[in-house]
Amino acid sequence: MFVDSHCHLDFPDLAANLPEILKRMKTNRVSQALCVSVNMPDWPNLLALVEQHPELWASVGVHPDYEDTTEPSVEDLVSKSSHPRVIAIGETGLDYFRLTGDLEWQRERFRTHIRAAKAAGLPLIIHTRSSAEDTLRIMREEKADEAGGVMHCFTESWEVAQAAIEMNFYISFSGIVTFKSATSLQEVAQKVRLDRLLIETDSPYLAPVPFRGKTNDPSLVVHVAEKIAELRGVSVKEIEEASTHNFFNLFNKINS
Ligand SMILES: [Zn+2]
Ligand SMILES: [Zn+2]
């Protein structure tokens, strides 16, 4: 079975078609999906969604692209994460691509999430865009290795991947790895240790080839696995088994 380690099924485009999406997941043998939180006002809805569907799990956190939104405290994140269906803290991190100006608030918010993950004993879901250097620096300063986690929708260099892996993090590939232009990312996907590799859709965005430009959903994660298998010259089954095993290893609250 495949697992989608990162999706946004609570977003309107996907939530409106949930029964069909869950059916397609079954057809494509995608057994579970992690629905990732992006802000606090929408979180109760996200939690309600995963409570209704045993194949779905939730995280709790505030995405760095949400500027004017409720700022979470460490205590708030820790207390929300104690819910049995919440298995990770995030998504958090830095994004210097979408937003510019004084982004100290982003870095402070990122530190809050790392502290919460360590206090809760849960892994982090980290988003980094045009900000790899600061992301790694704050991970080091806050000892994010004590929580571990995943660098989601990875698009950075092999050096950044190595640094993250050394800090106890997994590397998750999205549909971007199937894009023809993504040659340097494809090299990273060839090199990452099999026991550190995860796959995701980040749906509704970034549908993999041959669905590029369409609305993405967790059932399409199989195309990410197929592309990585092709790049590495191994069977799809090998990527399927490794990425699913890694998912349960990292988000081990599921097993408890
Ligand atoms: Zn993200
Ligand atoms: Zn996301």
C-alpha cells in the first residue's frame, strides 16, 4: 500500500469531492493520508474531517505563508497535539519566496513549532522555500533533531538534503519530481537513502505528470512513487514498501 505523507484534503476543492477521492485512494491502493494543518481558524474543521475517516490523520500548526492569522503558542500546539488523531506538528518553516520584508515573525513562529514538537514528542513537518540557509540554521539552534520530522515537498539541493538527514529528518518528494524541468531534484531523488525517503502529493497543488495542471489528490501519489522508482532503476514495489515503512516509522504515534 502507498501513503500520502502530505495533503490538504480540508481545502474546498478537495473537501467537496471527498467521497470520490476516498474511493480513488482505494482503487490506487493509497491506504492513508496525512492532512496537514495551515492555520488555527481552520484547524477544528480539519480535525473533524480526520475524526470521520480512519484512513486520514492530522497535524497541527500554522504555515509560514499565513501572515495575519492567530499566532499559536507552544502550549496551544502541545495541547492540541495530544488528540489521538494528531500525529505531527506543522506545517511550519520559512518561505522567503511568497513573502518579503521583515520576516522575523516567520522565524519566531518556526521556533515556537520546533519547541512544541520537542515538548510533545512529535515529528515536525517543515516547509522551506528560498530560505534553506535560515531554515537549517534555526533547526540547528533549536535542536530540531531531538524532534525529527520531514522536509516536505523538497525542492532544495543535495547538500540541504544531506544536512537535514543528518539532523534526523526525512526527505519527502511531491509531484514536482515528475516534472521534466526538475533535473536537479531528480538527482536528489536518486541519491537519498531509501530509509529516509517519503512521498506526498501536497494536493490540491502540484499534480504529478500526466495530470500536471489538474487538481491533485492523494490517489495520485502512486505517480510520484513510479517516477522515483524509474529514476533509481528499482521496482515501484520497492519504493512503495520503503516509503510506507518510513511513514509509520516517523509518524509512530499511529501505531500506539
Ligand atoms: Zn508546504
Ligand atoms: Zn502543504
